Amino acid sequence: MPEADGKRIRAVIRRLAKAYPEHPLKISRETPPFRSLVSTIMSSRTKDAVTVEATERLFSLVRNPGELLELAPSVIEQLIYPVGFYRTKARELREVARVLLERFGGEVPRTREKLMQLPGVGRKTANLVLAVAFGQPAICVDTHVHRISNRLGWVTTQRVEETEEALAKLLPRRYWASLNRLLVNHGQQVCHPTSPRCTRCMLHDLCPQIGVSRHR
């Protein structure tokens, strides 16, 4: 990486880290891994605020896979509503609890391959759990990470899978685990898909605004 590009990337990450110390899902290394996993599964196609509230309701009654498995699907549905596809996710969560107990001794696995053996867990979910729950160098690329990475000119990609690979080549591993937290927060609050708030953005002088045709 040219030194000028590396310096610019470091400046972007420093500013974002100062602005966004907490993940939108309210998960961190201090959060029990099982709770982080459940919250991440529920977050798909659901607003983060809804996921956070549903997670709090569910974990007011359960603390581990065994206790979750004791709940009837209808009870889980009531607790996590209105997360997207809550009926499907209620069934998935019980199945996740069962698999954790039967295959992994009730513990959340610490590898991507084993996490992806769990129902409802794809690469994005696995990477987020690895990064946030265990502090492992994993890049979780969602729509915000994909969009902003391209706008910043860090990558030139069309698909999320390409973005993860390109970012892994570009960024030092020490930045991987925090990237989702930083760019998701920024995407939700400032760098919107349409008409981003460029005039109030702390990255205004560092961003080439690639692909931005209209902004505020």
C-alpha cells in the first residue's frame, strides 16, 4: 500500500473510532458470545434498535443455549417480535441452541467454519461474531461496509464477497475486527445510500465521494 493511501486510511479509521465507540447492536468483547451470536442472527433484515430491544427481552429470560431450548417456539416468537421473519428466526434460534449443545458442548465455536455449521449463520454473521465476540481479525461486510468502502475509494467492487477479499488485501489485520462497527454506524448516521450528509461528515476532506451524485 502506498504510504499516502495508508496515511489516509489510518486517518479515516481514527476519526470513525473516536465518533463511534459502540456497535449499533450493543455487542462487544464484554458481551457473552452466545448473546452476541443470537443478536447477530436476529439482526438480518431488521433495524438495529429493534434487534437490541428483542435481545434484551429474550435474555431477560435466558442466559445460555440450554435455557433457550427450554422455551417453546411460540414464546420465543413473542419475545423477539417484531424482528424480521421472527417466526423463522425463533425456530432457527432453538435449532442453534440444540446444535451448540449437541456438537459444541454449549459453547459458541471460535472458527468461521464451525460457526457456519449453525442454522441461520452465514459468512457475514460468522465474521461479525468472530470479530466482536472474540476479537479475531475477521471482516464483516454488509451493505454499509460495501458502500462506504467503495465511496472512499478503498475498493472497486460490485459484490460483498469481492469487497471482503479486497479489504483483506488492503487493510492491516489490526483494523479488521472494528471495521463493521465503524462503517455501519457511519452508514446509518451520515453516509446514507442516497443523499449522504457529506457537509456534516467528519471524513469530508478524506473522501473522494465516488459514486455520489447528490448529497446534503
